[in-house]
Amino acid sequence: GSQAIKALREMRCEVILVNPNIATVQTSTGMADRVYFLPVTPDVVEEVIKREMPDGILLQFGGQTALNCGIALDKAGVLAKHNVKVLGTQVESIIATEDRDLFNQKLAEINEKVAEGYPASTVDEAVAMGAKIGYPVIMRAAFALGGLGSGFAYDEEQARELATQALTNSPQVLVEKSMKGWKEIEYEVVRDCNDNCITVCNMENFD
């Protein structure tokens, strides 16, 4: 977030920040032009929008809270009402990434292979999907990019426990075949509107 603010300032953009955390670099003196130490909730952010009348808004620099807030503002028509353009990652992309089933569909459209998996909206449905795939399975809570409520289940009892936890925080859980033990190579790539790409870093992960 602080790097985004610096980049915007370099482009001579006026930056208004909503962040309730006083102990962060973002809210330091000299970073943003104005800082609102307020909760990042749809009603509060809408009041800031009414007061500041910004041209654009960035949603991807405030974690899950900012993502949820941005989606809510967009669905409620607040952004369109005040002519606020979403900059950077678009709401549709955020939703497609958070909805695990929709994300898998998007991968299938570009012929990317994914582990066998099914979405579930109830605990019983999640347990049934686990039995269909065969244990062990991994359960991922949707609409929570931080992975809240996700984990491995080796039997029906663990599946029921994980599904209950995941569905407490999310309306959907994706039950997938376990890839535990596989090596994962992850690349972070930044791409602009002209299709210029920069690989920021790569990481090797083990489940």
C-alpha cells in the first residue's frame, strides 16, 4: 500500500487514504495527502467519497477488508453513483478470484489443469463431495483470499469440522483432491495495459 501511494504521488495524483491503523507506514506524515482514521466499511467509505469526490479508487491494498468493502460499494451502485472508477484490479476480477468455483471455470477456459473439486454451500454437501473425490481432500473457503477456514481433511469427521469452520466465515467452500507433497512454483508478475510484464519474484512452496 505504501508503495502504491508513493507511485501515485510520483504521478502527481492527490491521494486520500482510509485506514484505521495508526501504526503503519501508509498513515505516516507525508505519505497520503489526507488520511481518514476510520473503519473500512461501505457506509463509512461512502461518506468519505461524498466528501472528497475522488476520480478513482484502489481496492487491492487493504487486504480482505478492503476487497469486501469495494465489492459491496460496487454492488450497491455507490461507485457508479459518484462516478468513481476502480483503478488496478477490477471488481469482476476480484470476485472471480475469490469465488473458487468461478476461478476454476476461468482456468478451464484457458485450458489450465486443476485438481478435481466441487463447490459446496452446506456441511453435508461438503462431506458428500469429500466422499466422492476420496480422502484426503483440501477444503478452501471461498471469498477469503487469506484462506480463512481452509485445511486438509483425512476423513469424514475432519471434513465436517473444516466445512463447519469454513462456512461460518464464507457462503461457499470448495472441496478438492489433495495435492499434498507436490512442489509448487509461484511467480508474481506485474503486467500493465501495454502487456509489459515484470517478474517481481518467484517462490517454491511445499504443502
